[in-house]
Amino acid sequence: MTLLTTNLGPIERTRPCPQLHLQLLCHLSRSFHPFDTTPTFRRGPSRNADTDSYPAPAQSPYYLLPYHRDRLISAAHHFKWASALDFLQQDLESFEEFLDASIPDRDKPWRLRIVVDCNGTASVDVNPTAAIDPLNLLIPSPYTDTQSTIWQVYVDSQSITPSGFTTHKTTARDEYTAARMRAGISSPMETSEVLVVNPDGEIMEGSISTPFFRRRNILKNADKPGPVWMTPPLTSGGNAGTTRRYALTHGFCVEEVITRADLVDGEECWLSNGVRGFMHGVVVLSQ
């Protein structure tokens, strides 16, 4: 019996080879069985807007494709999968051609999940997804209209211990699924989210999203002394998500520890992920 050792301890390998999954980011299965309920990343029916705030290649129909590939590479480095790296480090044009081969109709929006095993063998799962306003895929601005759908954002009553399986979003999703169930979220179609918390009471992330909270910037040498959007740092234990990187790179937010005690019932927030883009939310502390 072969064991894979991580900072979670020895893990029994029940298949000949574990797999990475790109589900808006990258996934590694703790038991090495697929977990299919997490949203994947997005391909639109048309090219993304040519804007200075969008990462190159801006004209790719795959939302934040370079960031998704970088996340897979980071996960492969973390788990020391040399053969997977050989596949993932191909140029972006070739990577996009590989994805295009699985798209049944390029005039419709799709969500994709890439599965890459430790030998560098890859496959793509493709499923239809709802059309959304293209502006939702860009970082919010002071002039962004309030979206008609407001997400209800709860806080988990229990904590999750940070690990490589939380930094690199994996198919070991039991703790996230349990958090959603405790918050009363039973369907991925619900416009509800739950924030997961580490044992120190720090917000790590959302169960399917990166959260952003508006706070007065009291950081030393702060360029913006007034209220700014903040997202939890990776030291709190959450995912290095693609939309998180996008928001940080283009100055939408800064990193700062946010604790459960810092949250205010009814406060405005933003959420983001690789399928839906950016979603407007409100914190709900009393259920």
C-alpha cells in the first residue's frame, strides 16, 4: 500500500495515481476519488473585454486562463508532480487549443473542469452554465451598479485547520461541504455562501468564493488611508484563488486579517470565483 504524506499526515492511495482538478482553481483529491459539486472555471461564448484591468491574453474566452494554469502549476510543484508540470508548462496558446477540443458549441457559455493526474494525463469535463453580465467578470468599481441578486453570507459555527488542502483548493471537500450544510445551504444553485474560519477565529475564505470586506485602512504606510476593500491573507489558511489574485493585482483590495468578531450583521461585502466573477453580498450573523 503506497502512502502519500502531506501536512495532514499519511493518506492512503486508493488509486494508482492521484489527480489534480482545475475547478476554478486546482484540486487534489484526498481519497483520490472525483468530487463533482464544486463550480469550475468559465468559458464565455465570446472573447473577454480588451481592458487594461484584465490579464493577458485578454482576448481569450476562458476567464482568467493564465491564472488558472498558474494555480495548477503551483499545486503540481507543491505535491511534487514532475510529469504534470511537463504538461502544464506548455504555452498558453497550446493549452487553450487543448481546452477548445472539448467545447461542443463555442457560441454558448460553459464551465470546465480539467483533470490532470500525476503522470501528466489530462481530461476536461464540460457542462453548460448560465449567461451572466460580462461586467460581473471585471473587478468592481465605485461606479458598478448594485447587482439585483444579493448573496446571503453566513459564518461557519465551527473551524477548519489550514493545510495544503486549503491553500490549493482540492477535491477533499468534506469540511467545506459540512460548513455549507451547517449554514443550511443545500444546493449549489442557492445564492448563499458560508465563510470558513480557522482555529484562531480568522476568516479563511468562502466555501466556494473569495470574500472582500470594506474596512478603514490602518496599515502602516498605507497608500489609501480611507475605507478600502480587504481580503484575508493566505496566512489565514484560505485558497490562493484566481479572482483573488486578479483583485489584488489590480488594486481592488489589500490583504488584512479579518476575524469572526470583526464582522457586522448586515454589512456589505463582495464575493468572487472563477465561474460567476464578482457577486455582491451581505453578511448575515443571525439565522
